Amino acid sequence: MKKLILSFGLGVMLVVGSTNLASAGVTYSTDTTLTSADSPSDRFFMGGDSTLTIPAGETVAVSSGDTYPTTYTDNGGGGSNTVDVFGTLDFDTGHGFGAGDYPESDTDVGTINIYDTGVVNVADIRLGARAKGVLNVWGTLNINKGGTNTGGTSYGDVGLIMWGGNWAGTPGNGESTVNQFPGSGVTLDTPSMPNILTLSHSANAASTYNMMGGTLSLQGIEDPNSVGTFNLSGGTVIVRGTDATGYLNESWWNGDANATFDGTDTTIIPEPGTLILLAVTGLALLLRRRSF
């Protein structure tokens, strides 16, 4: 068992156990706050119903000391774990970020919250591979760090991947959900790589993207296993470089919208009638945020 000593504010030292820092990364099993001085030297995992917080005004850089650098909100320790981003969480090139992996029970949930002041820069997002995964975005998510990481691995599947669960036969319900709220920005923009939202990477559980506001900019949306849903009630979807007006006829699309193609990009916005639904959703949002 190797140990990693992280320095925290006010001179406090935290010793975090790890089986192998070259491959397993760091595990946070209690509520932890990371500041700019506490940037992990490798990917991290969580366990024990814990919350990891990046405060506003802090920038935490996550390095990649591994050939398979994906940070997860869980690592088989059981419980439901949360990452709250109020500052900036900046992952190394080629480093992914996942919620919902290696469950101990069907009730385990991995949650990533990107608040109004929060920014996450990452190569890809992976939700619900084996356990439930939830991503709530009020701030900024930039999926723009694709490429070869310091461990020598190059990720090709750059995008937002909603697995739909039970990958490799692991027990658990991998239902995955994205909630994107007014004022937010989600951009998939890694040059020369696919920048796709995949609604159902597998067919074991439903995946849902709730677009309630903000801007979603990407190069495509796909639902290869026909168990996903994209709900549009607010905001703007920009599909770059293609005529995506046909999305409104897809089985996974839900929401009255206008789609226009300008010869380069497609812009999709809700019909005016959906603003009533958005107002109701806004009330639910206010109540939900008070619980965080």
C-alpha cells in the first residue's frame, strides 16, 4: 500500500491510501475540499458516501500519471459520492471524468455538480457505466482536452458518453442523467476528434438528457441502442458542421422545437409554448439547488 500526502490549507496534512499510484490513483473516502495547492498528481476515485468540493476561485489541476487516466466518482467502495465544482477543475490532456462506476448496490449514485461559477475542462465525460450517474450543469463544461496524455494513451472517443449501465456484466443499474440549466454552457470542441453526445452506449438502462437552458454546442447526437431520450424545454442546441434538422423526427427527441440549417451549422431552439414548461422547471430547479 502506497501513501500520498496532500497538503491542505492551515497546515493540515491528509494521508490518502492508494494500492498503486501508477494505476489506481488517489481515493477520497471522506468529505474533502481541494484547493489550487492540492492538485492530484494522478486520477482520483471516491468512496464512502463522500463529497469532494472545489471552492469558487480555486483551480485544481488533475495530472495523468497513468496510461488509462479516467477519474471516477466511485471505485467499488460503495455508497453515493458527489463532486461539487464551484471553481475550476482542469484535467490533463487525454483525461476523462466519470460518474457511476463499480457499484456495491443498485442504490449507488455518482453525481457531478458544476455550479454557476464552476468550470470543468476534460477530454470526455462518462456517465452510468455500471452504476447510476448524474451530471448537473449550471456553469461551464468544456470537453476540449482530447489527445495523448502524459501516460502515453490517446483517447479517440471524445464526447459525452451516457453508457446506460451494466457494462461488462457488473451488477447495478447504470441509468444516466444530464440536467443542463439556464445560464450554463456545454461545449464539445476537441479538434480532429469526434465531439458527440451518445445517449445510450449500451442497452441495459435508460439515459436522459434534460436541456432546460443554456447552450449545448457539439458535432452530433446519437442513440445507437434506442433507449435514450433528449428532452428540450429551454436553451439552444448548436450542431456544428452538419444539417441536423432531422433530429426533431428521431425517436429519442422530445420537445417541440424549431431547427434551422444555415449551410454550416444547425441551430435548434424550443417552440414558444415550451416556455411554460421551462417556468415550472425553474421552480423545481430553485427547490433542488437549496438542497445542495
